[in-house]
Amino acid sequence: MTAYREGYQPFPGPVKRAALARAEGRCQRCGREDLPLQVDHWVNDASGGSNTIDNAVVLCTNCHSMKSATERQAGVQQRTEQRRRNTRWHEPHPNS
Ligand SMILES: [Zn+2]
């Protein structure tokens, strides 16, 4: 399963169940029914998304990994990653 990064707020159980019921067992992006489904934040919580049903989206594992990659490219997770880098690394950057 996903390794949740620090500060990640998972949805409460009832919100997850409501989101899955609303999606009727299908990915809300591609409509597939044959892949495991995950309840994800529509607006990433690093960008101020909330843990309510309005911000829940049901995605298959394919769409979920695509969405995460898109968000990384768009720099949505930049703040979190910067903080992680700042606290973890004290040596010079390997490329410097
Ligand atoms: Zn999908």
C-alpha cells in the first residue's frame, strides 16, 4: 500500500465508505471496475484540500499513480518535499 508521507491526513472511514458507495465500484476517472480502488484527495491536502466527501475521489491504482505523478510535475508537493529535504540533508548536493 501507499506509504503516507508525513502530515498526510487520510480520510475518515465513513467518508471513504461514502465515496466508494457514490462511485459504485468504478474508477471515477476511467470507469474501470477490474482494478483495486483507492479513495484519494481531489485537491491535494498540501494545497489546502480537506477530508470531506466533496474532496474525495475514487481512483483505480492506474489513475492514482498517474495523478500523483502529475501533481509532482506540477509542483503541488514541492513544499512538502522541500521541507523534507531541508530537515534530512546537511551534506552538499551530490551534483554541486
Ligand atoms: Zn482509473
